[in-house]
Amino acid sequence: MKFHHIVCGGTFDHLHKGHKKLLEACFKDGKKISIGITSMAFVRPKRYYNSIETYPVRKKSVLGIAVQNRKAVSIIKLKDIYGSTLTDTTIDAIYVTKETLPGAEEINRERTKIGMKPLFIGMVPFALDDDGDKISSERIRQGLISREGTSYYKYLIGKDIHYMPESLRGVLRKPLGRVVPSFSTLLESQVKNMKDSVNNQGYMSHIAVGDIITYNLKKIGLCPSISIIDGITQRKALNKEFIDSILEKDYSNAPNKKGTIQKEAVNALYTIFTSGHTRAIKQLLIQGEEDLLTLVAILFSPLKWHVWYGQSGK
């Protein structure tokens, strides 16, 4: 072992490939390992805070990796960047990534001020995703990548057009989430809770796929953050007056044939989703059919967002 006692710290939200790389470097080089996990109060300023896992969930994930590697570890709840580094004299190294290096340098400055020996700083390279960017919990919460670094966008634009295989037809006839028989069945308290959730996050977190869905969400006061419409319902064209009632002032256009997911539609949706909650354009008008774009919306949406779509026969 290189060091007697190594410490590392972080949020460890939606434990991913990069976290595992950091922890495994600590396991390899340290006789004793202490892992600092940030408290919920500490992580509140982070983006997409509402979808950050609770402290107990994050702690359980970290302990699970330790068990897999047959390592005993100590867990410290972090309320600041220091943890036990200014009091524990047995610590001789701290492992970080480029992103957390400033925190380690600040710890060493404080240790020097109080007469403690500076810690060795071990740099662990980032784990990269399919796009060549660092894997981060924020990008996972944003809905851009998986925990293993799979880029949903890169996968979807790998083909000009994706056709729905026959084997999926039966699967997609089943609801992908909770069924709301009709908007009239939503209790006033449920709508209020949804609105409160929106207000707490500071932006709308509802995505509508379909003209009728978009209309009904607006009707109950849950104007969707993003909507995908095609001017058709149940294979029948809607009248111009109805379409005008749901059409935003600014919107994008893209083609998408029935039973497909086309690259042009994927690109248009990706642009809308990644432009942030201050987006100028938040609606996509499809020439063709938007049904299968529900799957794209689910993949691209930030965690804990609501995707509303119409389920045939439900």
C-alpha cells in the first residue's frame, strides 16, 4: 500500500463510472479509506437539485462498491469541504479529480496554517462518456447520459432513421408509467402538488407529447416546458382553430414518418432540451407523426420530470 490513510469526497449522486474509478484508486493505494459524502444541505446549490438522491441512498451506493471490492471504509457526512482532514492526524493522502483539486489545495492550506503536514494529492483522471466529455452526476440528472457514459443523443443519431421493430409493438401498447384515465380524474390536490413542484424548481418540469395532451395540460394550468405536436389525433387531422390554440409563438419544425424516429426530429428535440429552462423555443411541430418521439422525450428529459403522452385505448 502506498499510503496509510486515504480520504476522498464528493456528492456520489447516481453513482457512476467516474465515481467507481476514484474509489477503486483509493482502494488500490490505501490501507485505510475514509469517504466523505456531502449532506443534502451542502448540495442544495447544485443544478437539478430536486433529482439528487438522498444521503442514505448515496451512502448505500458507496458502501456497495466497497463491499464489491472487499474493502472496509469509514463514511463521513460532509457539511463543508474539510470533513475530518483538519483533525485526523492519521490521514496522509487525499485523492481527487481535476474538478475537486481546488478543494484539496484549500485543505492543505488550512492544514499548514494549523501546523499539520500537507496531504499528498493523488489525481485520478476523469472517466469519459461516448461524447468524450467527463461523466458527471449533473449530466446524468440532466438526462444526457447513463451512469456508464452512454450518450442517448449519440446513439439516436447513429442512424438517419430508426424503424420500430415488430417485437416492440406489443411492448409499447402497454403504458410506460402511471395511467391517468382522463385529466378530469386528476384531483385538485394532485394538480396543486404538481404546480408546487414546478414553483420549487423554478421552471416547468412537464413535457407533453401530442396535441390533445398539450391542450389539456394548459387547460389545468400546467403549461408544458416542452411540447411535441403534429396536428393529428387518432390518425385524424385536427382543425386549424384547435392547432392555433396550442401553437406557441416560436416553434421548430421537423419531419418524422409514422412508425419511425428520424434524425432530423432527434436533432431538433436535442436542441430544445439542451437550451436550458430559459429556452426561447419550447415546441416542436412534426410533419408526419410524433408518437414514437415519446421515447426520445423520455431519454432526453431530466430526471424527475413528467412526460405526458396519450395511450391508445386508455
